[in-house]
Amino acid sequence: MGELQELLKLLENELIKDNNNIFFGGENKVGYMEIVSILITYWLGVMQEALEVDILNKKEFPNICEWADKLMSCSFMKENLPPREKLLAFYKEYAQPLVLPNNELSQ
């Protein structure tokens, strides 16, 4: 969990550097970085809701959350990501809490 938070902080800091563009390349099109990053934020949002954990939130990562909201408004993302409701239903039905080596739950 700590390692994931550190990686999210790196992304948060990169978004602070250039918050005028919603695309990493500054161009008006979706590129590799947007696809990889939105998959992380989109799927992470679904997983944290299904598992009832708080990892990515607007208080700690306001720039990532704002950027993800803007990017999700792009037609390319809306048309190509799987429906959130279906992913959420899947995770709620099949996901189990992770058990860490010391037998503590990851939640």
C-alpha cells in the first residue's frame, strides 16, 4: 500500500508541473501515457470501491482525480473502457481481500 501511494505521488507531482494540458504530450490526442495512467486510475477506483479501501482520493491526490475526470470526459475513453458497473459487480463477487505474509488482511 505504501509503495502504491509513493507511485501515485510521482504521478501527482508530474501533473502539478503542467496542469494546463490534460494530455502528457501536450497535444490534443490520447497517447500511451494517458491510456496507461487512466487504466490505473479507472481500475483502481473500481477495486477500491469493491474492496472498501481508500487509496486514491481527492484529498491526497487532487490533481490525479481532476485529471482523471477530465480525461474520462474524452469520447475515446468513454467509448473504449469497460462499463464501471460491470467491473464493480465482478470485483464484488470474485475479489477476495489479500492476505499478507504475516496473516494480516490488506484492508
